[in-house]
Amino acid sequence: MDRMNTYRTAEVAQHIGIHPNTVRLYEELGLIPKPERKANGYRVFTEFHIEQFKLARIALKVEVLQNGLRKQVIDIIKTSAAKDFDQAILLTKRYLQQIKKEQRNAEEAISITKRLISGDHQEAGKLCMTRKEAADHLQITIDTLRNWELNGLLTVKRKQNGYRVYTEEDIRRLKIIRSLRCANYSLSAILRMLSALSNDPEADIRKIIDTPTENDDIISVCDKLLTSLQHAEKNAELMLHYLHKMKSM
């Protein structure tokens, strides 16, 4: 079946909807098998190359970067390019499991946030911690705490001597930030959610943290983490479909 239809570089580019230089780049990166060449040096691509390109384009469509997911995607593409389909299918199933785990973590972080927001605040103001004590209490580094403050996630009061003082309310807010960061939500998404909650305590946390505003200059994948993971899951299912199809070829 591979030999029935052949394509030149420009034809592959047109068929897939990419620039001819991208075709060559995929070859250089090992994302497709090296095509045979004619006597004049022109590359000859087959139906298998077309399917491999489709697989790679789907796999790279959503840039989910956390916890090695990007590396897993590259490994799947390269394994398929080597025509080791059984291994590529196995790797894709593992990738899909990891995506679902990331989704659970993201949803759990939202649940924790809701519990912390709706918790008992009667003790607010009684607690008084230094920056080091707050960092130790939350099991994070002082640099992490400082970074969150520099990014506007928390404004800490100071004593007359200039030292920062962390209250019960601050610690509760920091627990929310820590939980969301552990689930790979971006700092901008967390800030967006916290700002919305300060204006409306009844705001829909899940919707806000996954929906960048029109004013956001640069929107990363982690600014819409839940949506990106959902897309990644659908794409992984589609990758499995393509791998089974290619295996039958």
C-alpha cells in the first residue's frame, strides 16, 4: 500500500497544510521516516509518510508541557516513525493515563480551593508568622513565596520595623496558590481567579481559572489548563486511531 501513491515535498506540504521547510524539519528531527530519493535527489514520500505527518500534527497540536508530557509525545511520534506500532500504541495509552491524572489533579486543586474559600475564618488575624515561618509551614521555599508576592498573588502587611507579617488569611490564600500551582495552573490564571473572587466571592472558580480575559497579552496553555488537557485527551484518542490504522497498513 505504501508504494501505490507517492508525493514530492511540495505535494506533502500542500496536502498537510504546512510549509515545505517544515516537511524537511520533521525529517531532520526524526518525526517521520527518511524518504527515499530519486536519482536527481528529490525526496519521494509515501502514504505512510502522509499518515505519520497527520499523527505528528495531532500529537503536537496542544502544547501540554508539565510533568514530561511533551517528551512522551515526541517519543510516541519517533517510535511510530520507526514503525514500532505496538510500542507506540503502548506509549500513547500511558500518555493518555497521564493526561487523565493531570486532569484529576487540576480538578482536585479547584475542589481544595473551594473548601479553603468557604472555610471557617474566625481565627483570621490571630496568626502571625515571619516569611521563613510561613514558607516552612507551607513546605515551600522562601524564593517561591517571594516570587508569588512579586507576581501580585499576595500583598503582605509589614510591622513598624519593616518585617513582613503573615496572618491566617494570608496562609489560607497561600494554600490556595500552592494547591493550584502544584496542579500546574499558571500564575496569571491564579491571579485572575483571586482577583475575581475579591470582587465576587460567589464567582465560578472553575470557569474563571480556565478562561483568559481579552486583556491578557500572552495566553499560555496553563492559562487555560482544563481546556488544554481536555483537548490533549481527545487528541490522544485520535492518535490511537491513527496508530492502529498505520499498523494495519
